[in-house]
Amino acid sequence: MIHEVDEALRRLLAESGLEASGVEVVFDAPTRDWAARRSAPTVCVFLYDIREDATRRGSGAGEVYDADGHLVARRSPPRWFELTYLVTAWASRPQDEHRLLSQVLTTLVSSETLPARLLTGTLADLGLTVALDTTGAGEYTPSPADVWSALGGELKASLQARVRAPLAGVTRAAATPVTEGLVVRSATRGADGGTAPGRRLRYRETTDPGPDGFAGPRDRGPAPTRRRRGDRQP
């Protein structure tokens, strides 16, 4: 799911015209060594925090059916995660960096969700809304100053983008539907321990049990006649 969010963000920024103007969009960690190797104008979207939104955790399982309406699998509900990105612009002059950062900000605040047309993989299959927020980090998210300190770089103007995305639940295949009838054979054991030929009971239909279902009539011989109480054998 994480790489699919990355791809959606890359596509969103590409639609703003950054790539057309020769600006690279990367997801590298903006360390001091990385900054020294950079040569072209760049927008860096660095993922630095991943946390589950436990308030949205569901329970139960959904059912997956094939084209014929048969149950083929059961899927646990998705779990939601909050991904926080540090977005920075890199150019030869501060004015150019601020211009790039302004363009990125305009793009990110233009929508409160990642457009469905930009989603791929499981995010597209689930069909759920992927929220996009640029109001800042969450309550327990590290501050930008702490991130820059951990990266070993100098504090730089940046944006924080948060994406709340679903992680698809686990899918378990269901047993295949029964398509054959039921056959029951019974036999009696004699005094000598041998087995005498028994009766064979079979439902009349093997693929379609009929309107009565498998509780309907079965093929079997007539029941033996019972003697009334008081009758004597000849």
C-alpha cells in the first residue's frame, strides 16, 4: 500500500506541471550527502512516519463472490494507516525553491483526497477514499526539526503532507460449493462376523436436488411389513 500512495502523490505532482518543466520528484531521504549530489531542480517527498489509525479498525469479515454468485473467499476489513511526508524543494537559489514549494502547496491543498484516477493496485481495488491533509503533523508525529536533526542536515523550509490510506485485509479462500449428491450405503453384520449385502440409498439428483432440496425423497426399497401385537407367526 505504501508504494501505491507514493505513486499517487507522484502522479498528482506530475499533473501540476513539475515534470514537464524538468523538475524531478523523488522520495529519497534528504540527507546532507544526498543534497551534495543533487544537481537538477528537485521536489523531495520523504516518508518519515507511519502510524495506524486505531479508531478506524473494524471487525468481522466481508464475502467475495465470483461471477456466478458463488462464495469464493472471505476478507477481513481493511486497516487504516496515516503516512506523513516531509516535502521540500531543492534548487540553486532560495527564490526558485520557494517558487517550487508554492506550486507544490497549491497542488496539495487543491483536494482533500487523492483522486481515484491516480490510485493503483489495492488502493484502486478497494475503492475507498484516501484522505490528503497538509495542515501539519499529527499529535504523536515527530516535528520537522527532529527529522532534520536525525537526517544530519540543516533546517529547511518544508511542507508536511499526511495521507490516510487503507491496507487491504487478509483474504482466505472459501471451500468450493458442493455439486454432487449424497450416497449412503448400509450393511448388517452377521453372527459369524461377516457383512451381509445392505441397502444403497441415493438422492435422486446429484447436481440439482429439486424443490425439496436434499430433504426430498430418496431411492430405497419398501419398508418391511410390521406385525401387529398379538399376531403369531405360522
